[in-house]
Amino acid sequence: MIITQAIVHILDKNTGNLLLSQEGLDLSQPTLVDYLTKLNEKVQKADPKYGQIEAESELALFLRDPSQSFIEKSHILAEKLFNLIAPVEEIPAADYLFFQASP
């Protein structure tokens, strides 16, 4: 897998704010790419939940829509996640890592 784009957004539950990054991570830095790759491997080993997004589902169509950039799409998804989990006190603060990869 080759990571082609990545961005991190921060959910600060202490202030109730979502901090959206305005630019992607600099993937020309090998240590950052190594970190992201290892983080992805760790998540894959941590009992992930697998599913399939139907090709014509709203999410699949949104992800394939060329009218919005990767960063714009990550903002929209981060806001949706934030609105779902922010009110739930049991869910801790977190960083949202979005990345695009090719096989």
C-alpha cells in the first residue's frame, strides 16, 4: 500500500471543538510515511471491523465525486464524525487521520 495523501483533524473534547487542518501532511518525509504505515498496521491488527461499502451507496458516491478535493471530503467526514461522537462522554478525545492510498 502506498499512501498518496493524508491529513489529521483534532477533536478537542475539553473545549468541544473540532480543529480542521487546512492542508495535508508532508508525505515527502520518510519518517512520517513510516509512522502512518505502522499506525495503519497497528489498527489492522487491533480487531478491526470489516464491511463493504456498496458501489452506489451515498458514501461511495461521495468518495468518488471529483468535484471536491481530498481535504474538502475529509472536512465533511470529520464534521459528521464529530457531530456523532462529541455528545457521548464515554468516547475520549481523538485525532482523526484520513488517508488515501493505492495498492
